[in-house]
Amino acid sequence: MDASEIIRKYEKKLGQNVEVEEPADFSQEYQRFRKEMAPELTRYENLAKSFGSIIRIRPSHKDREKIQNYIDTARLEITPEDALSFAATSFILIFVTAILISALIIFLTSSIPFQFFLFAIIIDSFIFYYLYTKPKRIANKYRLKASSQMVQAVLYVVIYMKNASNLERAIAFAARNLQYPLGLDFKKIFWDVETGKFSTIKESLDAYLETWRDYSPEFIEAFHLVESSLYEPLEPRRIQILEKALNVILDGVYDKILRYSHDVKAPLTNLYMLGIILPTLGLALLPLASTLLGGLIKWYHIFILFNLLIPFLVFYLTTEITSKRPGGYGESDVIELHPLYPQYKSNIPYLLSFIIVLPIIIIGILPFIFQFTPLPDYLGMLKDPSFSDLGLGSSDTKLFDFKITSTGTKGPFSQYALILSLFIPLGFALFFSIALKMKTKEIIKSREENKKLEDEFSSSLFQLGNRLGEGIPAEIVFSHVAESTKGQVTESFFKTINTNIQQLGMSLEDSIFNKQRGALIFFPSNLIATSMKILIESVKKGLNIAAQSIIAISEYVKNIKRINERLRDLLAEIISDMKSNMNFLAPLLSGIVIGLASMITLILNQLQSAIGATETSALGIGNITNIISIFNLEEMIPPYFLQIAIGLYIIQIVFIITTTLVTIDAGEDKLKRDYEMARNLKKSLYLYIITAAISIILLGLISSAVLGGLKL
């Protein structure tokens, strides 16, 4: 008979409520929890181990230490050799494939595909960089998510140790109640003890804290204060030290974000200038540049530049900005635990969105459908009809204006084809906007309702603590608090708990956490769950202790909320400026530039057409033929392709900038990122499409009026 059985046998005789806590099985729990909550890491690990074994590369000592640091931070079960070899093997495989394809092209066409090979090398370099820096990005995501739970972790440990000065049980309590990823870290503290890596919890905890030395020294200091409270014989002094621990991490977070809010302004300004303003302004010169260079610049070069190289530069700059973001604040909810998560995870919205936008995309590619498919023959129409052919007047202006040359068909060059091309980026934007809105609409609404509940909850907690302090049993206290909170959102929460206890006969814990009827199903809030877990744990030790714990949580919640609001105020100016640039200035400028490109093409097109039919002397402006001959319209990049490239570029910029701003404001928050993405895509692309359409039409009318005045 072991000690726990003896205690249970004589517990009633002794008349004491002896609490027996079985040691948590964190070995199996750690492994299971890790596989359930981090499948992305597991997939990368499997690929790194598989592909990394094909060609084994040993990094330098400096690179090995750097990569190992990222691996340790992200809790990856690979080696630096695996990560580097995976990236190198992928690079070599793609490089060899490009050589083989190039050789096949040379054999079939007897021409050297220099541009294809160069493009393949560029893509290969991007893939190598992406895979080489993958551990760093995973580590940053892990750190951002974990650091947003630090204050909560210290709160768990402090509240528990106020009632029982036992570090091991306090860490176990935090490990059971914290969510991924910090909950995984705290389970690993026990894992390292159970596997013999460390002999005590304190040693394992200290080793874990060292991994945060460069990122969050206030987190380490707070836990060292918690450890020092174990050696304090005086109870008031011990409580004071524990409260100091929580204040230390709160103050540390505030100081770091204050510095970060100043340091991040210059990088964000550089990002906007290099990633948005300069590329967009340079776009206006491309139509003329392509003709002056004799057709050396092709439409696919524009796509490589605007949809590959520049977005990669912007992505790199944003990665550097977010990697320096301090931890300790931001959203800490785990979206995977939300009841509406299956709806968010579903791919059905993407299918429905695709069905909706497919006709829009088809409208955008109508010029090529008419030019390169048998559809016009089936309809009895010309491939490139004029307005007179369509019965829309007597004008011989081509609807799409394709140019038939000795090297193939070039174009389309008409303004009407350019306006049709606006439907292509519009279709892509609507695809993501509609799908992301469908995925996030209900769950973000639930989160907003929960935030309203949380705003009221701190005062309700104070009332709950006072009633417990009056000696009212926890099973009855919820009906009293529900009465005093009548008309508030929290009334429904307390009423649900009271109904579960009084009418369904549930225990206090089941009435809150039961998976079928528990109150948290209807109010899925991390803050409420935290408070109720601490209440359940504290009630076991007496009503007075429970009252003190709940009142303490109420005060801490107010402090945390006050600090979070202050931190957001510090970043509000930066975030507001970038949103303005992304949603207003960039689309507006890009739309105007597209109009200018259209005007240049229209002027050159009409001048070349006029010169072929009119004597130069009749123009009254001297010998313009030699000047116009410099600009060969057939070698010009059609504005149709320029517009598509810049439209898709705006979409890419919205994705990258939105992710950056959400990360700066709220940390690693997928739900908020997708919700903001849907809103920003709609705003930015609508403004861009409207501005581009108006610019194309107005500048086209102006240029036609000017050229008409020359009596061509």
C-alpha cells in the first residue's frame, strides 16, 4: 500500500480535505501535444532529414552555431547539417534540372535559352534562400507566439505559489493550463527531467530560461524572483517578491516596446520607398525603355521584376523588421482550440470563391481567347474586330489591336484591351478577399464578442472574489454574481455555470470546462479560462485563498489591459501610416502610372499610323519621322501586361505589408492576419482599379484631343 492509498483510507477519519496530486505524465503528454500542435514543424523536419541525407554538407562553425540556435528556439528535431543540406540539395536538383531542360531546348531549336536559364537560376536562388532561412523564420514565429504568453505564464506561477510555495507544482500547473507554444515549453521542462537530462525542475527551468537570454531578459528576471521566494521565511515578504516578479515582466515589456516603436520607423519608411514608391515610378518609363532598347525588355521580364524580385526584396525587409519585434505582448489565443476552427480551416470558401471569380478572370483574358482560340470562328467573328465590324460606328479602330509581325503576333495595344486587363488583378483580389472573409467572418465576430466580455470580466472577477471572501460556497456564488451583473455580457456566463450546477448536477469544474455543456463552449476566451482554472485550483485550498486569488487576477488583468493599450498607442502612428500607404497612396499612384503608360502607347500608336498616311510636311512640326522611327511600337511592352504585373504586385504588397503590420501589432495571429488581408485587398484593389480605369479614359481622351488638333 503506497502513501496515496493510506491518505485516502484515513482521510475521512482525520476529517481533513487532503489533496493528493498525482505526478503529471509529461513524457507522453509532451510528445502527443507537440505532434498535435506543431504539424508544420514535423513536415519540415521530415523533409530536412530525407533530402538532407542525399548530399551531406557541414556548415562552418559560426553558421552551425547560428542555425543550431534557431533549431533550439523552434524545438526542431534536426541538426544544422540537415537544414543546410536540405537547402543545398534542393538548389543542386533544380540547377541540374534547368541544365537538362536547356540542353533539350538547344537540341530541338539550335538556340541557346539564356533567358530561361537565367530565370531558373534566379528561382533556384530564391528557393535556396527560403529553405536556408526556414529555421530562422520558424524560430521567429515560435518566439513571437511564445513571448505573447509570458505574462500569462508568470501570472499562473505567481498565483499558484502565493497559495503553495512549491515550484514544481507551480510549473506543472502552468504547463497544464498554458496553450501552445509556451505550454509545450513548460512540458519540456518536465520532459528533460524525466529523460535524465537534468536532475531537478529548477535546473531544467534555469536551462530553459537561458534560451530567452537574448530576447526577453525580463522573463528570466521574473522567474529568478519566483525562485528566490522559495527561500524567504517571512510570508509577507514572500508574497511581495512574487508580486514583484509580475511587475518586472510587465515593466520590461513596456520598456522594450517603447524602444521598438522608435527603432521601427526608419525601416518601415525605407520599406515603403524601396518596395512601393520607386518601383511604381519606374514603371512609367518601361514602355519607352522597351522601344529604345530594341525589344530587349520583354513582358515576362516585367513579371520577373515586379512579381518576383521586388516582392522578394520587400519580404526580406519585412522579415528583418518583424524579427526584431520584442515579445511579451499581443494575442495569445490558440485559434486551433476555438469551436469554430473547423470552419476557418475548411477549403470550401476557396472553391466557392473560385467559382465566383472565374467569369471575371475570363473577361480579363478575352483578347487572347479571341486571338488564339477557335471561339471567334464558332461565333462568326473576326479575331481582332474593329468597331465598324461590330456595328458600333464607322471607326476602324481595332478592339484589341494586335500587331502581326515577322516574329509573331504582338499586343494587345488598345486601351479597350487594357481596361479588360483590369479584371485579372480584380479577380485575384476578389478570390482571396471573398475566401478569407468567408473563413474568418464568424470566428472573428466570436472573438470580438469575447473581447467585450473580457472588458467586463475584470470587474466581475472582483465581485466574485468579494463574495467568496464572505464565505459563500463557490457552487452558489455564481448565482449571486449573475444577479449583480444583470444586463451585462458576463451575466450569461455566470448564469450558464449556475444552471449547470443547480439543474444538471455538475461539479464546479465540469460546469465550466465540460466539453458538451461547459460554459466555456459558449464563451471561448483565454482570459476567462485562465481565471476559472485558477479559481478551481484555489477553491481546493479554501474560500479565503480563492477570494484572494480571484481579486489578485482582477487587478493583474486591469494592469495588463492598461499596458497593452499603451503599447498599441505607441505603435498606432506607425501602423496608421503604413496602412494609409498600402490602402491609398500605393494603389492611387500605381493607377495613375498605368494611365500614363496607356497614354504613351496611344500617342505612339496614333503617330505611327498617321505618318504612314500623311506627308510629314503637313504636320507642321518639321521632320518628325526620324524621331517617331526611334520608337518602334511593335517592340514596346503592351500596357496590357504592364497593368497585370503591377496589379498582381499590389496584391503581393498587400499580403506582405498586412502580415508585417499584424505581426508588429499582435504577434503571430493567423486569424487577425487573414481578416485584415481580406479587408485590405478589397480596399487597395478597388481604389487601384477605379484610379487606373479613370486615368486610362481621361488621359486617352486628352491625348486624342491633342493629336486631333494636329490634324493627322
